[in-house]
Amino acid sequence: MSSLRIVHLSDFHCDGSPELRAALARLVDRAIDCGPDLVVVTGDLSADGRPGELDIVAAELERFGSVPRVVLPGNRDLVPSVGPPGEARPLPADSDLDYFLALEPALGFGFDDVATDPPAAIDADPETRFSSRFGRLETRHADPRVQLVAVNSTPRLRPAELERAARRLRRAPEGVLRIFALHHGLLPVPGRKLRDGDLANRAGDLLALLLELKVDLVLHGHVHRAHAWLVSDGHHEMVVASAGALVNDGRRDASFNEILVGGGRLEVRRRSVATGEPSLLFQTTRPG
């Protein structure tokens, strides 16, 4: 296959603050400098799924112009949460704060947007709010080089979505790069203590299914650590890559991943947002 360059971004947690807006603009600058053929964003674009936060991210992603983009929601985009980035926990349905804000949104302490475009009715539902700006929550991208299938993993992976994803991947032509994308992780990563909900439900079974489907690359976010694992079932090998975060990724600065494919090579690099410098996470060379 001809060469392919993917930038994999995740976990902006954009709260509208000047600091995060500047950091997000710098991240997009660095990603554009890579000259990508495809942009994949694996969720938690916003701090709490508010319309104004999503609008800021949508405007930044528009700067990629005609480059194809696949944008997934994360738990923060769809489920109200409390706590700092990386430590957030969902508000329970019977939360006093949740109940109060639902009764009287106008008293949201200045955090909720008074938005009329899109209409307030559209922005009332978190899934519609997201899809009106970024497209379907379950999506895909296909061209002569790649077949990418992306699913929404919040609050959990749905069997019907996985069945549709499996059918699309099975129909992928021989020789194309098969990619599966989601927000939540499938494997633990060094430096991140696992918390409830960090990994997708039935992650082990899903890994086995993706190997059976001959998936080459899995992309996810959520764990705020740039890392790559090589997984094999003895018949097929697959790279599972997690992107760093804008807020932190357990290292000295924020990052995103750059993925290079072609000539039998698959390479995953961590790119620093501060300097743009790459560091190698994974590299393999195979016939083909």
C-alpha cells in the first residue's frame, strides 16, 4: 500500500479557559505540521460536554481543512462529571447537584451556555449535541489504503455497534490497513493506575475478536498516556496505541500520536505539543 500518515489526538478536556484554548491551538498547529492524510480524535474533547466547549474544539478541528477527520466522543462529552481531568467520576443520577441543575439550568453558576445556534433543543441531549458538531457517534472512514471503524464506548460498548463494526471490517479488501477506534482502553499502560471504567467492558473478548478480524491497529484515548502494545494470538499481530492528553499524559508535557504506515512499516511516534519533537513508541517492518 502507498504511505499513510495519521495523527491521533485525544483528551483535550477543553473547558474554555484561555490556557487550554491556547494549548489546543498549539496542538493543532503541531498536528497540521505533520501533514496528515487522516485525523483521528478519540474523545473527551470537552471538560463537561457543554456547547461552548464543543464549539471551541470544532472550530480548531476545522483548521485541518480537507483532511478527513474521524471524531469520537468520550465519557466527559456525554456524561456530566466532577473532579479534575484524569480523575473525573460521573455524577450519579440522583446527585443533588445534577437534580438542581436539571430543574433550573439558568442557575448553573455561569457554566452553561446560553446558545441559540444550534437551537437549545438540539443541545439539550448530549449525544445530539455532539453529533450536530462532529458527526455520528458510530462512524467509519474508508479509502484505498485504510478501513477505519470507530465506535462509541460511553457508557459501554453496545453489542449492535460491535456487530456492525465486525461486518464492515470483514468486508475490508485485502491489503488495506484495518483500524478500530474507541475512547476507552483495551489494555493497561505503564504509569497509569487503572480505575473502574478505564477499560472497555469485556476488553479481553474484544481484543480476541479484533485479532480474528485481522485488525492491524487499535486507537484509543482516556488513559492519558502515550503508549503502544503489540498483541498477537499466534496467527495475527495487532498494535494497540493510546494517545496522550492535552491536559497531561504522565510526562513533562502534553502530546499526541503520529502514525506512519507504508512499505511494510508501521511506526507510532509520540509528538510533544511543547516542542513538536517525536519519540518512538513502536516500530515494525513486515513484508507487504
